Amino acid sequence: MLVIGIGNRFRGDDETGLVAAERIRSKARPGVNVALVEKDPSCIIDLWDRSTPFVVIIDACQSDAPAGTIRKMEINKATDLTDFKAPRFFSSHSLGLSEILQLAKTLECLPQRLAIYAIDGKRFSLGEPMSPENQEAAKMVAEQILAELQPLHQIQA
């Protein structure tokens, strides 16, 4: 399994995915790989291969929902991404997560199963700290993912 946290440590709530992934890294059992993507998120396609059974992506997003709102979306190879309605992921790069997933689908390199945790933020300006709502949401998402991993570890044991 692979957990990918996406974000920018210098842009407030955009750090949320990184904080959650770091928490998972510190508590996960062996066999759970954690990657932090702080640059161009298009590199996430290179982080998994066709044999990766389960990938989790954690990223900040922007919508009308309050800061700290958590959404989980499940995607698999059969998912039709033509009308994929993801929240607007915060990105200071040319490709956002929705476009990256479309590209992976086109290249036929989506993982077997993909879960995306989108966490709404409100602070994205350079130099701002992460909001208390997103600090709490990062903790909650990490704990939820760790809880979901428990049955997977028991099956593999």
C-alpha cells in the first residue's frame, strides 16, 4: 500500500496532506509506504506501478465547505473519469489532481484501487500557518486511514 501526501509547507492549509501523511508514517506498520509530494504533483504517477493494489492520496482543496471538511472519494480502473466531479484541489502548479488522474487513466496506469481524501482549507497565502481546523482534520484523516489499514495488516499476517 502507498499513502501520498500532497502539499506546500509554506502555504497554510495546503500543508494538510503532508501533515496527515507524516502522522501515518510515524504510526504505520511495515509494508505501508508513505510519500510526501511537495513539488509538482504530476510526479505521483511515477510513485505507483500497475501492481500497487491500494493508493491513498491526501490533499487540500477549496470549496464553499468550511475549513477542515473531509471528503473521501474512491476510484478504480473501471471508474469513468470523464465527468469526475472532484472538489477544486489547491495547486500552485499547472496540473491539478483531477487532471493528473485523467492523465493516469489515459496512460492506463491508475492503481487497482485509489482513495482520495480531500480536506477543505481556508488559508493558502504564502507564509500563513495551517488553520486549527485543518490541523484537526489532518489528525482525523490519519487516524481514519490507520484504522482502515488494520484489517489489511491482519489479512496479510
